[in-house]
Amino acid sequence: MFRKNLTIRFVVLLISILWFLLYGYGVGAFRGFPKGVDAFAHLTMIKFILDNFPHIRWNHYWYGGLPYYLTYAPLPHLLTAGVIKVTNWSPEFTMVFLEAVTLVVFFVGLFLLLNEVTGKHYTFLLSSLLLINSLVFWGIIVAGGAYARILSLMWLPLSSYFVLKWNQKPTKMNFSLALLTTSIGFSSHLQVGLFTIAMVFFLTYFYHSPEKVYHRLKWSIKLLLPIFLLSAYFYVPFILSKPLQFFGKPHLPGPVSVYSVLSLEGWNTIAFHVIIIGIAIFVLKRGSEGIKVPEDKTILITASTKSIKILLLLLFLYAFTSLIPPELYVFSPYDSPFYIVLFFSILVGILFGRVKERFVKISLPLFVSLLLLASLVQYPFMMKHVWDSGIESWYSGYYVSQQLIKIPDESNFRFGADWDGATSWFNYKYAVPQVLGFYDINLAPRSNWNHLLVDTVWKNKGELLLTNYLLDWNAIKWMMIGFPYYNYYKFLNRPDHYKIISKVDTPTMYTMYLFEYKDASPILSATNAINVGILGDDEYYKDFFLLLSLSGYSSKNIAPLRLEEGHLKRLKDFDIILLHPTNNQLKNEALWESLANFVHEGGGLIIDGSGIKASYPIPSPVKGSDVASFPSTSKWNFSLIDEGVLKYVDVLALPTSQFSFTTIDKIREGSKVILEHNGLPIIVEGRYNIGRVIWLGVDIIRTGWQEKSLPSAQLLGKLIERVAESQLKEMKILRLYKAENVEDIKHWSVSWTTANASGKVEFDINRTTIKLIYTFRDERHDDQVNYLYNPPGVWDLSNQEYFYIHLFGDSSGHRVTVYLESDDYRNSFWFEFNLDWSGWREIVYPLSEMKIYGQPDIKAINKVDIVINDQPDAFGDGKAHFFYLDEISAISYMDITAKPKYSVERLNPEFVMISLSEPVRGVLFKETYFDRWYAYLIDKDGVEHGLSIYKAGPEFMYVRIPLNIKFPVKVIFEYRVIWIEWLGYAISLLTLMFLIICGVGLTFRKHTLLLSVLLAYYIFEDKIRKVLRTSSALHYRLKAYVSKIFHG
């Protein structure tokens, strides 16, 4: 009889597994290329381990660098990489093979669990068929590609089975197996681990339900505590790093709509299960009435059903209600249907163990037939959602992007794309870092900067200055432009900046381009850029960094650094400090003393006092300031402008927000006024010993960036150069027109006017300027006059950055539109402004920000068309009015910052070295600033010098090279294990050794724990000695004691 039952059970298990493998083969799960959206991401990380093990804690390929396995459990990837290393199988085949094997193990575990709980073989048949014939079960494999989740799933039923065995018979073997399977499952995947540990807790708690709560908790903790301790190697660093970043994810969508899981539109559906489980509940209710179950099985069934019901209740609340706020989401609610089906299937199987035999004989064949029928009906629905990443089809984004992307393996630059069709597979094929990656962008460090980059480069059709600035700072050399935004005209219109590498016309996704950014700068480089330490809040730092984008400077010229008050002892590492003081900082004597010493020794200081009424100590050039605000209709009235500092800055267009001013009596001796409004100094410059200080009363940073004010950016750049006493760029001027003599007028004409307008061009001999005269005879406000400048020849503006025009305004309020034309206005670049000022004004406008009409050629501009348009509220009195024009030019800035010689070597993701043959200011490392990175320098004599790492730009890294260092030198960035990781490793190791010692039969003597500590010391001796500074004598005595215990 026993053999017969055993045979039946084996046959049931075999039939279920064979049906599972057959169905999986049919939907493509166990053949060909790994299926699912996430397949390439997992292949990439497996390849990453194979290429870099054991240096895998830092992934430099994705998102500018991130500690990937600090937030994602590494065990499934390590297991797969280990199998590949032993067998030499391909990663693709190994993934498919292990997926099939681990799911077979899962069903074996489910068989053991249900057999243990119910003692009935058919319960497994029903549960397994419910799972196998569900869309969501296969969807997570062939559509989602949740490979790590699937590999981790096998531990859930196994751990539940061994936990029940241990609760029934608490032997060492059962405890060890329960502990091992649960610990591995818990640390294999965050989601599956959460449900694994929850099942273990509830099963143990409810198994001992006759006992008091205290004793039930005691039994649970007895097992859970060592599980947590064994898993500490992953969870201690995970939790202690940035728990809020990983646990609170309000960006995750939810709750799930009931319609989405009951429809057949997606794979994440439980539509068929609702019907089948509804019938099952009816049968269970009728068939279990009055049945007697053996006492030992009653306890198991009760514990199991209560545990699963609680988990199902929590899952339903989590998935379909708003009771759980998004800030507390641990995983996406849209992942819940998979677990709901999983636990419902197990629950139905368990409850079927309580059904009368006569009901089983009737209902089981019905259910099996119904489930097999459901599998056939839903098969075509499932096939619609199969995601084959390896298919060669123009309907596959992976295939399309692979035809497009052909780049060299230059690992010191980045590739950029904002589409999973490219980012997911890219690092499986190329050892080149990329801007994004296949990971939740909101979980990655620097997520706000990555969002800004994507929005600016790929989504925004303009903002070319900011686009180039962010491309430079993110070291992007190649970028794919096309699906999903098709924003390629922005790049096609500027061949001076972007080179087309390849182009693909697809029948499904239109045209895709691969561009090369010609001015790309590397990830790791030696730099002579002026570094500016920003002492302000996070938003102020961000505004400063972004405002620089409008000034034409890049990472090659200016390196913004995040300055904290804890850095005050290291101010010598900075060239310039920008201080936006708070009230507390204004009273901080230690801060001002440090700043005074910094300037006294030659440092530069800019004090942003805009909007602040305060008294300033030395080294400020002003003793105090007051605050004023502009009425809404007021404009700047500058009574003094230092042309030496402010040449080519359109100061009249500076933001008219709240500003601060000082008075002459509050200006310290030796200081001078740079800009004055209505007789009130608003920018003052002074010296303190050999250092230069500027006090700034105009809000050019916060308001300047909010208004995207180009004059604010130009002024900021001028002030930085002034304080640094260093010219970063050399201005090159291409004059299109300069008023010099009356002969110049022959190339000017009034090309067109409306019927009620007239115009005339004259040369004003007294002013040596062109005089543009216009008359609007009524107030229709749609009249205009066109002035055309059409000299012989053409201008090539492809290497120019700004358009410059010097005008004398008449305060008329009329709008002026300037066209740079290729042949005529229908192919032109243009911008506009209002004549709302009186006097001379220098208007500077970025060529890259001009609007485009038609298809102008930036290399063949031959006309300038100036159009004045009548406007509401502007006068149309029939009288002649005029404005003067002195100069039209195109301006470029040639980078004259010295370019040092260097070479870069990356031995592995965690060790990067740059060799410097000549003195430089610093080293800029455009990877994510993270507290595990250490930097040091080895000089010519082999002496090691520690270096401080500062946050630079969009949270990258910068180190300053100390003075008086003997060159050549090597600067090394090394990603190291810090104390929280050592703590996690030590806890897991000590727990394991303690369990082994107890498991082999040693009595728990007083020296057992001591032995574990000594073993840990023996293994981690170098690190412990460095931390505790252990003496050599004690060190060798401890080692001898360990050896004596082990070797007698």
C-alpha cells in the first residue's frame, strides 16, 4: 500500500512537471533566447560579474555609476555566473536552463509542502495546475523576464516545508534545513524574500497557536533571528545606507485597477482564476462539511491556511486599495497579482485536502478538465504578450537599435539613449558606460539629475546651450535620437556640434539617428578648470550649476563644488568660494575668520548678498547692505557701469527682482563700485591682501536661472574670471557690420513696409552710427518696417556661439525681430525683443537658442533683416521715430584653459587610476559621488598622499592636487568596503560559524562565542588591526590561540 501511494504521488509529480515543461516550451519560456523585457538587463549583470568578479559592488556602466548590489540581491546572478564559469555554457542558454530547473525545484517544494500539510497527492495536482494554467504566472516569465525573482521563488515552498517539519520535530537537521532554505530565499530577492520570511513567521506562530502569544513569538524568533543574522551580509549595508531612498517610493504606480486584472488586455491578469477559484470555493464549502481530519493534519492545515489568508488579505489591501500610502510602497502594487495567484493556488490545494472523498472523485476530474481547457483557451492570449528580446524583426526595438548603434569601445566616454529598446541590451554588447540603464531611474543615485538630463536632451526641442552643457558634464559622446520623442531636428540643424554616425529608416519606428557630440569631454580627466566652492543650500547649488550653462562655460573651464561647513579646514583646495549666507552664517565668526584667511592667502570670494539686509565682517568689501524691491513697472537705471568688467554683458536685461544695495559710506577703503543703480552701489569689488572679493547685490543666481537669464549667466562668468584673476576663454569676434563711415549705408535698405508704415535708413555722422527711422501712421498695431543689410559674400557662423547687436533704444515699446537669412527670410534663424529702454544697450543672444524658419544654412548666412513691428500700447502717432545701430557681430569663445597631459587606466570597476606627467589643478571624475570611494595620490618618490573628494557638478567627484607635489604622479580612485559592510559580513560569518560549531555536536561552552570572534579576527585581521590599531604582540597571541584550538 505504501509503495502504491508513493508511486501515485511520484506519477502525479511527474505529470505536473512534464505538463509545466511542455506548456513552458510552447509559450517560449524554455527555448531560444531568454524571454521578457528584463532579460537583457539580467544578462548584462551576469556578464558584468563574469568580467569583473570579485569587483562587482560598483556598476560604472549605468546611471553614471551606482552600487547596484547594495540595493539588488546578488545571489541569483552569482549562481548563474558560477554555472557559466563551470560549464562554459552561453549566458543565454544558462538563463533559460536555470529558469526551468529552479521552477521544477519550486514545484517539487510545493509537492512536499502540500503532501506534508494534507497527506493527499491530488492537492498538489490541483495547485500546480492552477499555477501552470494562469496567465500571470507565465507572464512574469515570458513578458516580464523577472529572472532573479523566478530563481528565488524555489526557496519559498521549500522553506515553508522545512519550517513545518522543524515545528513538528525540532531536530538539528530540520532546524538547519529550515534555516538554510529560508536564509537563502530571504537574501535572494527583496520581494520573494519578504514573502518567504512572512510565511516562515506565520507558519511557526500559528502552528503553536494553543500556546500563549509569548511562547508563539519565542518559537518564531528562535528561527527568525539566525535567519536575519545569516542574511546580514546583504541587509545590514542595504538598510544602513539609505533606507528612505529604497523603501519609500512614491513614484511607483498604484493602486491597481480591478479592470486591469480582470481583463485579457495584459498578461498581468487573473481573469480565468476568478472563475475557477470561485467554483473551487463553492465545492470546498459543500465538500468539507462534517469531515474529520486527523489531529496532526488539522494543526498543519490550520497554520497554513491562516498564514496564507493573512498574506492574501495584505496583498489585496496593498494592490487594490489606497489604505497603503505610496510612500510606504516596498514594491509595485502591479506585482501583486502574481503573488495573489501563487498563494490562492496553494490555499485551494490545502483546502482541498479537507474535502470528502466522494466530492473529490466528482470535482477533481472536473477541475483538471477545466484547467486544461483554460490553458488551451488562454494560450493565444499568452502568445500575444511573449517578449522575445532576441528576435530579428523591425517590430523589435532591440533589433532596430542594434542596427543603428555602432560605436567604438572608448570606455572613458558615455553613450546616451532614453529608450529601453537600447539601454537594456547596450552593456551586454558594449563595455562603454551609458547615461541610463535598465534599472528604476528613481532608485538610482542622482535621479533628479538624470531626469533633468533626459528632459533636456531627449524631450526638449530647444535649450541647446543647456543640452550641450549637460552632454559635456555627463561625458556623453554618442546619443541615439528617435523613438519615442523623435526630437532629432534639434541636432540635425547644428552639424557644427553633432555629427551623424548612422541612420536607420524603419517601417515601424520611423527614422532613428545616432549622433556624435563633437565637444565631448571624458569621464576621468585631469583639469585646470577653476573650481568654485558653493556654500549655500541644495537648490542654490543647483541654480548656480545650471545658470553656468547659459554662459558658454563647461566642465573644462569651471568646476562647481559642493562646499560644506565641515570643509572649512580645507579651503585651500578651492580657487573661489561663493557664499550665499544665512543668518546663522552671518554670525559665525569661525566661518568669516576662515574666509578671511582664505582670501588673505590669495583665494577668491564672491558674497551673494542679494535680498539680504546684513552687516558683513572682513573680508567683505562692504560693511553692510539694505534691501529694495522693484515696482512691477520699474527698470534698471544704471548710473555707473564698469565697462572693463561688464563689456558684452546686457546689464539692462538683468532680473528686476528684489536686490540689495549699499552706500558709499559702507564701502571699505580700497574697494570700488562695479555697478550702480540710481546712485546705489549693487556690485562692489575689493581686495584683502592678495585675494579679491566681490559683493553682489543683484539676484543673478536664483532668479537668474528661474528666468533663464542670459545676462545673469554672462555676468556670473565675468565675476568668476575677475575674482580668479584668470581668463578662461578668449573672445573671438566676427563683425557682420560696424558703423564707421557714410559709405556703409549702401548695403542697407528698407526692403518692405506695410501700407500704413514707412521707413528710412540714414548715417548719423555725429554719432558715427546707422539711424533707422520708422513711422506708423495709425494705431492698427499690425504694421511693420523691414530694414535689410545685404553686403556681398556670406558668413560662416558655424563656429560662433552668440549674436551681438549694439543699439540705442527709443523706449517706444515696439517689437524688433532680427533674422539671419540664407538667401531670404523663409530660411532664417531669428529672435525678437522690445524697444523698451532708452540709451545704448548691448544685446547678446545665443545662436543655438534662435528659432528656425525653413531650412537655413548656418554656414551660408548672407543677410541680416531687422523688422520693427507696431505693438499695442506703443505709439502710432504718425510721427517719425528712430533708433541707432552701431554694431552687429557674432561672438565665439575659444577655450584657453591649459589642457594637461594624462593617461587613464581602469583595472576594474572599483579601481581607477590617472597618471599625470605635469602639474594640474585637479582631477574630475564624472561618476556618482558615493561614500565608498577613496582617493589618494602617489608622487614621484612613491609617497602616498590622501586626497579629499568633493561633490562636483551633478554630484560627480573632484579632487584637488596639492601644491609642492613631485611629478609625475598617479591619482587613484578606489571603491572600498566601509564599516557597515564589514559589520554585515562579520555578523553573517560569526552566525554561520556559531551554527556550525553547535551543529557538529560541540557543547555550548563559554569559549564557543569567543572562538567565533577569534575566527573572525583571524580572517579579517588586516582590517581589524587597522581600525583597532592592535599591537603586534597581541595580534600574534590571538593567532596562536586560534591555532591551538584547531590543531591541538
